Amino acid sequence: MIRLFVFLGNPGKEYKTTRHNAGFLFSDYLYPDASWQVKFHSAYTEAEGKKILKPMTMMNLSGTAVSEAASFYKLKAEEILIIHDDLELPMGKARLQKGGGLQGHNGLRNIKERLGSDQFYRLRIGIGRPKHGDVRLYVTSPFTKDETITLTSLFPLLRTAITTPENEAEVVV
């Protein structure tokens, strides 16, 4: 059973609508009226019986927040769902899975290092990979208007998928 939902992104106004913030954007969709407090180096709230975390460290240091919350609540990796952007999936596609390769995602790598396990659940939200250019610039640049439409069309489907994250699934708009 999932007890902690972690939405990844980068804090700060300059990152608000960037591809790396797909997790934060999904959390804002799910919990628009949440009352957030600062806890575990994160924005933290509880809703619908769930503990919800948006790490306020930069993406690559997300493990700090996740490990603090996991330690405080005595959670195993299997009780955590990490929601994040994924370069390896095309825009409009998402995949829910347990464990698996980290595909070079430094935020996930840091979480695995801090938890000592990669057996957490993951909701991978596809942002596509750039055909040319620097990946770091791509993930920290804003979604295009068409990408934003695709992403927001995906969110209602993802809401349903995370109600039973133990069932691995693929979602496509």
C-alpha cells in the first residue's frame, strides 16, 4: 500500500512550467486547494488519507526530502510512489511501475542512494527527448502550448492510475 506520494520538480518561479516540473504540475492539478506546510525540506500536506510531498530541494537532491519523510514515518521503499518527468517516454504517455532502471534521472538516482533501494513505485510522465541540443536545457525549458494541452489531457487519466499504483500500467493520450 502506498503511504507517501512524492511529486518531483524544481522549486522557484523560473521552473514552474518547465518539463522537469511535470510532477509538480500534476500535484497542482490533483490538489489545487491543498494547505501546504514546510516539512522534510518540502512542501507537505495530507489529503484523502495520503501523505504528499513536493521536495523543495533542487531535483537532483530529492533524496534528502524523501529519505527524511520515509525515516520519520518508518516507510519502506515499496510504500512510496515517486511522480516524475521522463525523457524516455514520448509526450502524452505515462508508465506506472515498481523499481526499474533510472534512465539517467539524477533525482531518482539520489532517492535510490538515500533510501538504499530502488523498489519504490514510479509514475513516469513522458516529456520526450530532444532530437538535438542539450538535455539539461530541454528539461528546464517550458512546455510548448501543444505540449501543455497534451499534458493536461493526460492528468485525468493519471489520477485514475494512481488510485491503485500496485497495478503497473501504461497510460496514453
